[in-house]
Amino acid sequence: MLKKILLGGLLIAVASTNLSADEWKFAKPEMILDGSAYLYPSPVFEDLDNDGKPELLIGDLRGNLTIHKYTGDGTKHSFGEPVRMQAEGENISLPNW
Amino acid sequence: MTPQFVDFDFDGIKDIVVGTFEGTAFWLQGTKNGFKKQEYIKDSQDRNVQLSNFWNREEKKWDEADRSPEGVENPKGHSTSVVAVDWDGDKDLDLLLGAYYSGTVYVQLNEGTAQKPSYAGVNHRVKAGGEDISIPGGLCSMRSVDFDGDGHSDLICGSKKGGVYLYRNEGKSGPTQLAAPQVLIQPSGDKKATEASRPNSGLHIDIVDFDEDGDLDLLVGGYSEWTVEQPELTEEQQEAVVKAGKEASDVRQQLSKMFADVRSDPKTAKEKFKALSESPEYQKLMEKYQASSAKLRDLKPNQSQRKALVWLYRQNS
């Protein structure tokens, strides 16, 4: 009986702290954008102009939202020059830092 | 700051929901002609949705507010990430708030409707696997997405210290029930990297099927850290290093005296700093400082390198 209790406790302990990464596998990371112009870049992919291709939007600690259009060919990835995202004709600037 | 594209007002057009370092939450309404200017997300008492710690803009100081449930001690928490998600399964959007330093996650429920939200003004700790969520190293960003393809929104969190964690939603229907975390990206403690090979800190994430192969990949912004070997210096170069170092130190002392007056009164500091920074004397000193620093960097490059980069982790199905 004691052995069953101890074994049960061990199983519960293992199940509740399962940090195993075995289930999800990722390839080696690829650097797709030099973000050194940003502070703490926060990237989002979103098709902003509804052309079927997502743009790369970067939020950052300065509170700006900046758009990079996708210029790659699907195999080799590249992104265009940064353009500040606007709302009602003005650059978006959130009170971040 | 992790912008989320979501139909926040249920009008069929995507809006932007975003948390800020100020500690508050904003939304920008999407329209057929673009986005409107940002507005604070407010609760039912017309207060900003937030955790306890926030930047008080009027008084220009870090401040505290109580948003804890009745009878619960107000936890210290500074929210910098916000995600709108239907947490309780009632078909409207609730708000998850992530605490940057402590790595804890809170939920503020919408007690109104989808089109007319009414946020409760009270934040409850979010649990996973029966325990309070606590992202190791602090929490930078969150995403709510059906990562495992079972039809329910899971939670994925990016850490200050370099890891990405998945909390699967095991709720069959109705309220979200998160399981204990699984690691998608291990934090890296590799101090021997000699080039940028991955993001190491400040991980801001997005989840997207980038290569359109049917599984979800990770888009990660953050700081990569690596070490470069320092070259041996000749005697002449070593003397040049000492001289440039002394020049930089002398300028710093002069600048320090200038700033002492600027800092003496916080209410006038901003105007005084603006006047100082436009003065010819200050600009001349800064040029001298930058020249000395550049000489030092050329002779003795920093061994520790740090750079903000954006990375793609493709999932292997």
C-alpha cells in the first residue's frame, strides 16, 4: 500500500511539472530582420493592406509601430524599409517609455 | 509592447489591442479607412485597465492603484502586455494582463457584452496546472492562439530571460483551463556564443504559419548576446586607451555638474534639460565625449555584444 501511495505521488509530481519540450520541435532559428533600430522589438505578422501578403509590424519600447513590407520570394526572405504606421494621418506613438 | 490584431468591438474589422510600459492598455479602432487614434481601455468605473503599478502621467511618478478582488492583498504588478481573449467562454472578450517583473498573469473579466464591454476593474491570478503562472525571469509578451489545433485557444508567453512557454487549454468548452507549462524555446545560458545565434533576452513573440505548411511557427524579437575576442594591444595602443579613458572621464565629470542643477527640481527638470541640451557648451562636451568613446571602442571593442534582432523558428511537423 505504501509503495502504491509513493508511486502515485511521484506520478502526480512528474505530471504537474511537465516542462518537456519533446513534443514541439523547431528548426534552428533564422534571423529575418536586423532590429537594432528598435528598443525591445515586438514583431507581428499581419496583412495590413489586404493584398494577401502579411507585412511585418514592429512595436517597440519607444511606443512606435513600424511597418516593413515583405519583399522576399518565399524562399529567401527580406523586408522593405521601415514606414511608421499612422492613425488618422499621424504617426502612432503610444506612451511606452 | 506587443500589439494584438483582434476584432475588439465585434464590427467585423480588426482593431489593435496593446499594453504599454506605462502599465496601461490601449486599443486603436480599425475602420475601412485605417486606424483611429489610440484610446485607453477603461473598466466599468471609467478607470484605466491595469495592474497595481503604473506611471502616473499627471504627477510624473510611478504610482500604485488597487485592482485586487475584495479580501485579497493588492499584489505588486506592472503590466506591459495585454491580450484580449474570451477567457470564460461567454462569447465576449476578456483581458489578460501580464506582469513584466514578476512574470505573473491576471485576467480581468468582461461583465458586459461583446459589443458593449464592461471590464470588472478587478484582476484575478491565472493558474495553470493548479498553480499560479509565473514566467521564469519575467514576462515580456503573450499570445492567445490554438497552438495544438484542438479548437481551443492556448496561451504562449515570451520571457525576459529568453524562454518561450506554452500553456495548453484543456477546457473542453466554457472557461479556459490551462495545463502546466511546456517549453517551446529553452532560455539560453550560453555565455560562450561568439556570434548572434538566437534571441537571449526580452522575448516578444508572435505565432504564425510563416511557411504555410500547416503548423505554427514562432516569430521572436529580442536581444541576442555574444562575446568577441579582444585583440592584444601594443604598448602604444595601451597608452592611447588610458588617454582616451581619462578624456572621457573628465567630460563625464563636467556633464555631471551640469546635470546636478537640472535634477534639483523634478517639476522644471524637463525644461532645464531641453535648454541645456541646446546650449553650445553642452554640445561641445558631448562631441568630445563621443570622440573619446569612439577611440576606446576602436582600440578595445566591447567583449560583450548585444543587438536587437528578429528571428523565425520554423516548427518541424
